[in-house]
Amino acid sequence: MKMIRAILRPETAEKVADSLADAGFVSMTQVHVFGRGKHGAYTGNFGDGKVFVSPVEEAYTVRTGIKGL
């Protein structure tokens, strides 16, 4: 399993969420953050965001402590 984290401009978040849902990825957590990168830019240029893909080695349910999804 992979975890995908995307740092996006606020105005693109809803479009990305809709596209992911249409592709079958219905679970998502959205967190509002404030930050500033090296560049101030707009769509198609520096500053549009980053996507990070990480392997998930283990998952546990907090309530029960059971390992797995």
C-alpha cells in the first residue's frame, strides 16, 4: 500500500478531491496549512505544489490495536 500526500494550492484542492473520487479513491483527509515555498507562482509555474508517495509498512486501528486495514 502507498500513502499519497499532496501539498496543493487551496483553489485546486476541491478539483483534485473530485478527480480522486472519480478515480475510485474515496477516502481522503484534508488539512488546512499555511506555508510559503521558495517561489510565489500560479498554475503551471513554480509553487503549484508537491505530491509525495510513501510506502505504508503497517497500519493499526487505534481503538483496538489490531494490525491491518
